[in-house]
Amino acid sequence: MRRRPSSKLFAARVPPRERSSRAWVGGLLAAETRSVGWQHMIRLILTFTLVISQVACGAIQEEIEAGAEFGATHDLDACLSEALARLDSCDSPGCEVLVPGFARACAEAAEYSASFCNNVSGSIRQAASWIHSRCKLRANPKACYKVHQQAVKPCLQAGA
């Protein structure tokens, strides 16, 4: 006969305010893998997904706000430089997902830079070639491509 987890055990896992939600979710998942049945495991996975999505949405919104704030006082070249600096300092794949959001918001709020846009003026093919030449030797070329694609959008829209 399988035992149901007591509510005391679940209540004891509620994190103190000073702990990060990431550590709490990881601890909850580790503790609950010894669950009593598939129904409980499904409920756990749904709860885990909900918590992760809420944390991720907050982080994405913070990056977008930071990008818009930075772009309001800088040009496109500075936006790209800052986004690449943030990308280089990433220590997790989750961070690499956030940086293109910063780059997009920054580029949308930034002052148009003719000198920056001369590199990509003309066609999408020329822009892609320029992006490829800048990203091919970087540590994470795919994330670099995404950042550059967001940064050059105002140039391509101005040329259209």
C-alpha cells in the first residue's frame, strides 16, 4: 500500500523569503520525485512548469525594461555593444534567452545611427552576411546571431 505525502511535509518545503525561488523549486522537485503515483507526479510537473514560467516572465520583462532604458540614452551601436557584453557575461543558457529581448528593446528605443546602419543597408542578405562575419568566431554564435538580428531591425525597417 502506497503512502500519501503528509501535508506537513509539503508545508515544510515552503521557502523562506530569503531563499531564491530557483533553489526552492529544485528542492521541491528533488523531494517530490519519490512521489506516490503518476497523478501526483503530473500535478508536480504542472506546478513546477507554472513556477518556472512565472519566474521567466519576470526576468524577460526586467531585461526588456533595462533595454528600453539603456536605448533611450544611447545609439544603436552602443545598444549592440552592451547586448554583446551582457551575452559574454552569461553563465547559463537562460541568460542567453534574455539578452535578445534586451537588444530588441534597446534598438527600438535608441537613436537611429547612420554609421551603424551603413553596415547593413541594402538587403537582408547583406545584413545576414555582416552578422555572420561578426558572430562566426564567438563562443556562442547562435545567441550572437539573435542579438545582432534584433539590433539591425531598425536599420532594415528604415531602408524599406
